[in-house]
Amino acid sequence: MLRRASLLWVLDVGCWMLVVFLFINMRFLVRKRRTAPAVIIVALIDVLIVLLIFLMVTTTFKQQPFMKLTLPEATAALNSGANENPPLIVNIAADGQIRFGPKGDAVTADQLLQQLQTRVAEARLVRKEIKLAIRADKGAAWGKVVQVMDIAKKANIKVMSAFTKEPGKP
């Protein structure tokens, strides 16, 4: 009866007291602490590897020459295509030294002729045309350039070109 009387008293006082009385006895949910989200390292490594491969494939690498040459300038320089056969490269230093091959080995005129004839014979077996590119220093004697061109003709190389640089570029 006491309980009923207190409930009636609450009703008499006003509706807001009833609401307070009911909320006092309610149990609210206790929230548990959330754990920090775990970073999945394996997925991050996978993404970084894919990104690294993408950058490696799309990056162009500049070839560093083994010999420092000052190339002559030409306004109508011809750029070779990417899908063409790469030419054989003969380097002529300012002092007249001739270098040939991917490592730039110093050769004499006779050794150059023998190596070019060997390359031409190998190319004929697979029916490819050999091209020769002469990379001569600006200060190299013109006679050395003509000598290399003459050796190439003796080796039966028909296509020859020279390395130049565009005006204004280092």
C-alpha cells in the first residue's frame, strides 16, 4: 500500500516525476572499451610491392656512357625507334682512341674490322641488317671518323649514322 501511495503521489505531482522514478530503477548497458583496429601488415606489403613494380616498369632509365664525349650539334637529329635493331656503336675519343663493344674495349683498326666482320656474318645467319653508329668526340680528328667509316664499308655494313646532340642541350 505504501508503494501504491507513493505512485499516486507521483502522479499527483506531475507526469515528469513518474518519468524520473521509472528511470532510477533502469539498468543501462555498460559499453565495453573498443580495441584499437589492427593494421594488416601483409596487405600493406602487397600494395607496396605492386606500387614498386609499377614504378619500376614505368620509369625510364638513362644510360650512362663509359666515355665522356662532347658530341657535335645537329639541328635535324634523327631519333631511332624503340622497336628497331640497336646499332653497333663505335666510340672515338678526342685523342683518336677507338673503342668498340658494350664494355667499350679499346681496339685497333684491324681488330675493329675483324669484330665487325664477325658481327655481320652472325647477322646474315638470322637475316638481320647490321647498323653502325659512330659516336665521336667533337675534338676527334676527322680522319679517324673517315677511317672507321671505311672499315665499316670493308665489313659490308651499309647503314651508318653518327651521334649528335641538339643545339642548346648539354
